[in-house]
Amino acid sequence: MKINIYTINRSKQDEFTNIVKNYQKRISKYAQIKDISIFNKKISKAQNIGKKHAKSAYTEAFLPYMKGYNIALDPHGKELNSLKFYKIFDITTKLNFFIAGAFGFEDAFLAKCDSVISLSQLTFGHKIAKVILYEQIYRSFSIKNNHPYHK
């Protein structure tokens, strides 16, 4: 199985990097997982112009990566518990998760996704949301493989 996590943010080492690497190592026993940060001059400029331009730039940046089963993380998406979330990993062998920038997704991008989910009714910073996503992916594989981590 291949899992890709695409985020709109600058790639840099910080306190979240080691947590993500730890989960990547754990998940690698079950699947190939990649973390892809996307940020370019067009996104930077669009974010300075405003919400509509930023969302459009995010869509343009993400569209080339929409091969496989595509899941957007959005506050208005469907909330799943861990037992329902793990069933996503039975759908296909290639999953793509998308986390937008500060302005969120365009409705047109969400419509192109196979699924739109919310991690919580709470609002999280993008880096925290990514850590939560990694933890839930690892938890899902633990459930699928009867590993005691889930309990």
C-alpha cells in the first residue's frame, strides 16, 4: 500500500518533524508512506492577495497529485471514529491525503476528492493536524493487524 500526505506549507525542521518521523517508521511496517510539502512563489503571492486566490493556488498545486483514492481533510468533512477511519485502508492500495493551507479548499477541489473528512470539530494548526493524521493512520494499521496499540 502507498500513502501520500500532501500539505501546503514550507518544508522545515521543527518540533513536529521527529513526531512525524516516528510515525512514518511505525507505519512503514505496513505501508509505504510519504510526506510531501508543497509551497511555491505562486502560493505565497496568492495568500498575500486573499482567500479566493490562495484557495485557487492550492487547487492548482494539488491537482497533479490526484491519482488514486483522494481524501481531503476539511473542517466541514465527515467525522469518523477510529474504527470507521481504518476501513479507508481497505478501499484501495493508493491513498492520498490533502491538507490545505490557511485558507482551506475550494469547493471544486473538494468535489474532485473521493472523500472529505474532518479530524475533529476543533480547529488545529496544520502541523498538529498532520501529526493527528499520522497517529490515526498508525492506529488504523494497528487495528487491521490486531496490534495492542489501539487498546
